[in-house]
Amino acid sequence: LAAAVTTKPLGIAWSASTAAGLGNTESVWVLIDAEPYDKILRINTDDGALNTTFDTDGIADAPSNKTEGLAFVTEGNDNFLYIVANDSGGDQWAPKKKNLYKYNVKTGAVVAGYPKNLENSGVWDDLGGIAYDGTNLVVVAKQNQGVWIVDTNGDKVGEGWPCCSSLFGMTGVAFHESR
């Protein structure tokens, strides 16, 4: 896979083989920078091959060309990728507008009513990572200590500033149910 995909990942998520409607296949979902839209890859964890049941070649267009991270979420019998994008205009001094997209992996389309602007959640910084905790999304900043808990509608549930990450920021986040 690395021979074909030379761009650094913008985000990585995992789905279990028990996720409804995904053919009993454990997968890694990778978001990569591309033009005119960033790309989403579905990769089988057993052999590293692109999963062609997702789009025809295992690669689909992301909803933006400024994506920063994604989290895989099963809701009922459907599966979604929640994708954060920096959809700011060209003004480098303006706040960075973050949008939350809900992308249906079965249909390859953004769900109606999305994207949601994360402005009211306080998420302005470059994204260091996004994860799903079973109920909400956990969003972390790349260059400061900001951590936001956001529901899947983009509304703020809580925020915090963990010790010491402000010196270096965070470049990833993962969730484990017992830790």
C-alpha cells in the first residue's frame, strides 16, 4: 500500500468486523490529501488491500479538500465517518472555521443537514486528532492543549486542557473504553 499512497495520512480510523453491513471485514479507514478533493481509503486489515466494496476501487472522494481527521461510528444499522475539515477562507488571520461532516460509508454521501459548523463548540485550532468514545466525539488541538467533547451534531458537551500538552500540542488521539 505504501508504494501506491505516498501522501502522509490526515486521519486514520478503525472499524470492527462486526460493524453492520461491512461484509464481516475489519478495516482501517485512511484520509489522505489529494486534489480536487481529499481521498478516503478503506483497507482490509488482514491483507492490506484496498476494499473494493467501498467505492469501486476502495478509494472515494472526501467531502472537502481541507480535511484534518476522521472517526468511524456505527449508529444503528448504518456506519459513518465523522470528518473534520478546515473550511476557512483564504484569510490567514481569520479564525479557522471547522466543519463536521457526517459521511455515510454505504452511500458515499454526506448526510443531509451536514456539515455542522463547530464554531459554537469552540473548535478553532488545527486538528491534532478525532476519536469516538461510544457516545461523543473527542477532538484535540494540534498546537495547544485544547480538548473538546462534541456530540455527533457538532454541539459542545465539554472541554478541557490536559497538563503539559500545551508545550507541544497533540498529533493524534484514540479511545479505549477502559482507559
